[in-house]
Amino acid sequence: MSDAAVVGATLETGSPEPEAATEPRGVLEVDDVAVEFDTDGGRITAVDGVSLHLATGETVGLVGESGCGKSTLARAILQLVPMQRGSVRLEGTDLGALPRRELRRMRHRIQMVFQDPRGSLDPRMSVSTLIGEPLRVHGIGDRASRARAVAEAMELVGLPTAVADRLPSELSGGQQQRVGIARAIVTDPAVLVCDEPVSALDVSIQAQIINVLDELRDELDLAMLFIAHDLSVVRHLSDRVAVMYLGQIVETGTASEVFTEPRHPYTQGLITSVPRADAESAARLQTARRLVLGELPSLLDPPSGCRYRTRCPYADDECAATEPPPEAVDHTDGLHSLRCHHWRDIAAGSGARPSSNSQEHAP
Ligand SMILES: Nc1ncnc2c1ncn2[C@@H]1O[C@H](COP(=O)(O)OP(=O)(O)OP(=O)(O)O)[C@@H](O)[C@H]1O
Ligand code: SF4
Ligand SMILES: [Mg+2]
């Protein structure tokens, strides 16, 4: 992963545009994407104005609580759910504007690795047939070149040739996920979207699969969107991190910036094991951490203004009245940005004003 690739990509949150968008915008350009669903309780906006750009060879980690919209965003990027607004451009092509047939043709350049490998593998197909299937579906190559591509993909993900004729049920969980990854890379994609790729696996296997993804990213120069609950894994794999809350990205920056200097109160709450230089800021992080445990508001009735305000210890009237726009952290040339009215005061230690939220949630 080159520094140029990191610097060359931007990641923003909704409209209005952040202060420091830079060119080039990347192999994957997601702009102001919104996804709505009709539910029994009414219409929800599961993804609300998300923008993110990935450069070739770059991994962006996407984190946030269950239900915040990570999988929906991933599915929208792959055009698997309709978008209410926004655009997804893959290598410069607007996927949403493509006729269905053209979209199918582009799909081999963006692939997905799913959480549950078993659910995504046809139990009647052998390993080699499963891995070769995307090539056949997309009409790529002839029989001989497809066989070579399958063998190469198996080698890249560490599957021995001996398992080529086996069925998924004859494989371990780790091997099944290697098949899932091999299916995703066999079409030579530019972008890999991994949605919780190791959550369903035994802890002992998780590190192996993470290493496979890490090596593939470098070897194939993939842009990778990596969704995970485990923040240590995200930190290990990601060049940049995007933190999602109730359908929006609330903070984004390089992994080192976000993990060592989280600015948004929500991110501060998520990141518990951050080394802090002084006791006072460590105590503030602990307070924020406790508050994240408060109840997640319903998407049917999201809070006015800042969506995090019902759980934020620093919330005031401005937070209830006005949605904070994305704002760049001063010294980071736009690579680190967040949505919070008071982040400067909070960073300076003067933002810890008493709020009703502190009373409600602090133990
Ligand atoms: N097909 C659907 N129809 C209606 N609501 C949906 C649908 N898919 C997702 N949702 C809702 O959209 C919201 C976002 O869900 P999503 O699965 O994207 O969250 P997530 O961040 O991936 O959560 P998790 O970490 O649990 O996987 C949730 O409120 C969910 O119930
Ligand atoms: S805008 Fe207000 S409520 Fe939202 S995170 Fe910042 S201080 Fe908290
Ligand atoms: Mg999900």
C-alpha cells in the first residue's frame, strides 16, 4: 500500500461536501448514497448520504454498531439494493446508470466476500466448480484458461489442490471461507467488499483468513472495503477507517489518526484501548465509552440535528437544532474529518459540559 494511494483517495460524508475533497477520487467513488426501506413501522433511511472513495490498493475499514447500515451500504455499492439517491462509480463507470445487462458485465470488477461462507456456496458443487462459476457466469475465458484461473485462485487463498473435487460440506469453516474469497478474486476484481468475513469463524481460524485478505490486497492491488466489528482487525488491515452511526459516516481518517486521536464522541466511545498521553483525556474516553452503551435510537424516528445527541455527553441546543456538517481536522489535509459541532472544544478539554445524557446513561 503506497502513501500516494492513501493521499490520493478521499472519503466524505454526505452533503454538503467536506472542506477538503481532493483528486483523484479513486477506483470506487461512492457519492451521497441513500437507501430507504419500507418496514412494518414505516419508512426508514438505512443509509443516509454516505460518500466514500477508495484508491487502488487501499483498504478502508467500516465500523459501527449493529443496524447502523454497514451491510446495506455494501449492498448498495454492489447495486444489490436500490438507491434513493446518490451514485456509485466503479473505475469511472456510473453503475446506477447502467442497463441491467451492462451492469452484469461490470460485476466481475467488484466482488463481495460474505459473512457466512456456507450460505453463499451451493452445497452440490465441488470446490473447483464453485470457484470457476463466476468466470462462467460472466463468460470470461475458455475452459482451459478458466481451469488455470481456478488453480491460481486456489493457490492464492491457500487451498490445496487435493480439495478441488470436494463438496463444501467436506471442508472446514476456514476452507469454506477461502473458497468464498477465491470465488471473489477469480474474476480479477478491482474492488473487494468484505462484509464481516471472519465473524462466523472460530477465533483460531480468523487470523488465518485475515492474513489471506492482507496478502491478497497487496498481491492483487485490490481496493478493499472491510466491514468488521472487531476493531483490532480493522486497525490491522485498514489504511483508513470510516465510522458509521445511524446511516451516516460520522468520522473518517487514516487508521492511525482515528485510532490514536478519535475526535467524534461516538468514535471515542467505540475505541477503548487507545493509548492516551494524559490521564484527563483517558478519563474522557472512558466516559464516552460508557455512553455508547446507551440505547440506540430508532431509525423510524432519528434524533433531530446531530443523530448522536441522545447519547452524547456534550450535546447542547445547537446539537438538537442543526445537523453538523462534515469538517476536516485542521492539520490532516482533509484525510481526517468528522461531523460534530463541538469537536474542537472537546479536544481542548472544554467541551465536557454537563448534559442530561450524562445523567441518563452514566453508571
Ligand atoms: N431488506 C430490508 N428491509 C427492511 N429493513 C432492512 C432491510 N435490510 C436492512 N434493513 C434495516 O436497515 C438497517 C441497517 O441494517 P444493516 O443490515 O445494513 O446494518 P449493519 O450495520 O450491517 O448491522 P450488523 O452489524 O448487525 O450486520 C437496520 O435497521 C435493518 O433492520
Ligand atoms: S454535534 Fe453535539 S451531540 Fe453531536 S457528537 Fe458533537 S457534541 Fe455530541
Ligand atoms: Mg451487517
